[in-house]
Amino acid sequence: MRGSPTSPTKSKKRPSSSHIPSHRRDPNKFLASSPECKSLVTFGKEGGRKLRVLDLTGNLGLTDWTLTHLTGLPSLHTMFVDSCESVTSGGVVRFAEAKWKSLKRLHLKNCKGCKLGVVQENYLTRGLEVEVILDGGRVVGRVRDEF
């Protein structure tokens, strides 16, 4: 009789749902680090149709994830982000690219995660003015693209 040697079978264990972060299990869960950011996410989803200028000054716990939810503000044309340390240059680029039709000005000040390279390597979008200010108010970079 022909056959293969029997080997003990290893059962593949699937990770339990407790090992999966709650925001991946339930897409309606918030991934925001403060109540203010939770409010911004809700505002980006449900309101703010006529909001044109948004000033986010202070370390509100704003993150790249929260920033993506603000792309739902259709009339937003100017945004100030000041002293939000968890926002990165990648998050800013994704936000600006998603909002290129309406966003005209994006002012970044004292955001340690945003480096000047975000402006240089990502031409961002047509007609968008980007201002990056670091080191306590010293203007480090400014780009205007006027096609």
C-alpha cells in the first residue's frame, strides 16, 4: 500500500478579534486622540457645507487620519494648522491633493512633523499656496504655483 508518512497536522490559528485594533474591526470607530478631533471627524462627515476658512490652532491631537476626514468640507478654501505636532508631511500632501479643487491656501506653522520637503517634492496642486513656518515664526518655505 502506497502512502505518505503521516505527519501531525498543525492547525492554523486565526487571530482572535481582540488582537485586531477596534478601528479595524468597526469602521465607524474613531481613531482620534482627543474629543476635539472626534468632533472634527463628525463635522467633516455631516456638516460644514458652507465652511470656507478653518483655523486649527493648538495641539488638539490632530492626526493625519483626522485630516483625511476634513476633505469632506466642500467649500473649504483656506486652512490654518498651527502647533499640531501629530500631523505629518504625508498627511498634509494627501489632504491637499484631495482638496485641490477648492483649497487655495494651506498655512502650516510650528507643526514638527511637517518638513519643508513636503512642499518641494510634492508640487501639491495648481493654484494652491502653501506656507510652511517653523522655528517660532520664521518663514522657512513658501511655494506658489500659478498655472
